[in-house]
Amino acid sequence: MQCIMFHARLVPALTLLLLVAALAARGQDDAGGTFANWAKVDSGEQRRQYVDAMKEPTPGAFAGQVRAFAVDVVLPQLQLEANRGTIEVVRRKMRSLLLDNVGDAKAFETASRAVLEFMLPLARDEKADPLVRINAMLLIGELRSRDNKLLPWAGS
């Protein structure tokens, strides 16, 4: 009898625990899934805000939320498994989004340096997927000055 009473109390408690865990996991998936692939970045409102902010002729354009979007959302797209089949296209679109039509030379240099600082450790990471490492190296090699000259990046 005691065994039945124990199980009768355990089942609702266990059910509630599993429900809470499932909801927590779903919330994490939704947060990570906001930009789960390049198509979501490319069509997002934050992309438009980034482009508009970088068109401004102000030296501090690449700062705050604009920089956070580039470093936390755009640049990690190269590493995502969901983008592996189109990684070359993603790399080119990433470079275009981050560095085309920048209204200020200082903002352009700051954005270029952020790309370099993100991609250099990724290109050197022996644990990273070889395809990701190669595309990180290619992106570094594609960095140019505003007048389309090669940049002599130290340490690259």
C-alpha cells in the first residue's frame, strides 16, 4: 500500500518536472534559433538597422548594438552547420553586409578589424571544421581598404 501511495505522489511531481525542463529547453532553442542560418540574418530587421547605421558618415558608427550584431550574430554564421552547404555564399554575403557601403573610413577600419579579430583565431583553430577554417582564411584574405588595396594585417 505504501508503495502505491509513493508512486501516486511521484508521477505528478515527475510530470511537472519534465514539463518545466521541456519548456526551458524550448525557450533556449527559440533564443538560439532566431538567427539559426544565414537566410534569417539576411532577412532580419537587425540587418537593415546595421546597414542604415553604417551608411552614416560618423566614425563611431561601428559601436554598441551595431558592433554586437556584427560580432555576435553575423560573424558566427560562418561556423554554423546550417550554413555549411552554402558557406562560400555566406562568406561573401557576410563580407558584403559588414563592409560594403560604409559611410566613414574610421568605421570601415573598425569593422574590418573586428572581422579580422574574429576570423583569425577561427582560422587557426585546429579543432574547427576544415571548411570553416578555409573560409575564415579566405575572408581574412579578402579584406581590403576602402580604396580596394590589400591591407598589411599584422599577425595574419
